[in-house]
Amino acid sequence: MLLYLFNYLFISILMDVLDFTNVIQVTNLIKIFKFNFDLT
């Protein structure tokens, strides 16, 4: 039971971290896109 709970917490934390890195990548892409748009 405890192992199951720990596993669930670990997976949820991992998913949160993945979402966080995804958000960072998206904001970086937006920054790059804006920068390129400003150049033209």
C-alpha cells in the first residue's frame, strides 16, 4: 500500500516536471519566433 502511494506520488511529480520543461520549451520557441519576426 505504501509502495503504491509512493509510486503514485513519484509519477505525478515526474509528470509535473515534464509539463514544466514543456512550458519552458514553448516559451523559448515563442522568444525565438518573436526575435526572428523582429529581424524581418
